[in-house]
Amino acid sequence: MQRKNHNKIQYIGIILICTGCFIYSFSIFKNYKIKKIETEKIDEFYAPKNQINRLNPQTLTDNKTYFDEYIAVLSIPKIHLQKGLYPIGHPYNHINYNIMILNTSDMPDVEHGNLILAAHSGIGTMAYFNHIQNLDLKDSVFVDYQGIRYRYQVSNMYEVEKTGYVKINRNLDRTTLTLITCKLGSNDQIVVIAELLDQIIY
């Protein structure tokens, strides 16, 4: 009887180990596939043909294809983040799918405007702002948009209570970028303000 119980325990243990290995392998494969798709879409964004299309919308022949492309790319070297952004109105412009451009945002080419981006923190493939708290003042943040690279510098970081509304403390005389995410283990949100330093054609 004891031997049967022992064999049963071994059998269950093998099943659990195999299940764990399958889940782990599937997770690695899924992450690899997501990164591969992201790399391909970013490569498409920087393709010369697509840069011309973005600057000259009348040259577009397939509106659906264009609509499914990124409108901009956010890069934060300090936290090893590079992520494409969908335009406002796109179904994937949502924090459950991507970094979200908030509806009240201005794009980087608007003088004294404010591009506001929000994303999840925590675990999972959608936690794009998981390491935002590691940024320091004067760290660089880049947004590539319509053939121009906008370089911002972090000028302020603060926390606010999560209420569904975020007060953005910024200099209205500067063109800015605002990053918003939840602070893990609390009911607060982290807000990062970065001011435009310069812009170059890439």
C-alpha cells in the first residue's frame, strides 16, 4: 500500500514538473514572438518608404495598412525600453495592449504642447513602464515622430494618489513629455516630466 502511494506521489510529481516546464517554455516562446513582432514593426516604422508616407499622406495607397503601423517610437535608454506607439483612436492605443497616448495629448511637433503617455507597471508583457522609477533627473528620453527625433530630458518626478485624475505639474512655456504609471505595492502613481532639449532629422 505504501509503495502504491509512493508511486502515485512520484507520478503526480512528474506531471507537475512536466506542466511547469511546458508553461515556462510557452512563456519564453510567447515573449520571443512578441519581441520579434515588435522588432519587425519598428523596422517598418524606420523604413524610408514609410517615412515618406508619414510626411506625405497623399502618397498612401492602403489606409488600413497605414493605420496598423506605429505613429511614433518611444526610446528610454536608461531602462532599455524601445516601443512603438499607435495613434489616438487605434484599438491598440490602450494600456491593456500597449503604451497609451492619452486623448488630451499634443504630438511632439506642437510648440509648448505635452505628449502624455501611460502604461502598466508590474509583471507581464504589458508592463512597459515597470522600471520608470529608476529614472533620474537629466536622463534622456527620445520620441521619433514624422522623421524627427525629439530629445527630452527628465526635469521632474513625483507621486500622486491614484484617483483617476493626475495633476501634471509642468512648465507651460516648455514643450514636454509626461510618463504615467502605477507605483507597485501602493495606491499611488508615478509621474515623470521631461522637457524638450532639441530635435534632429533622422
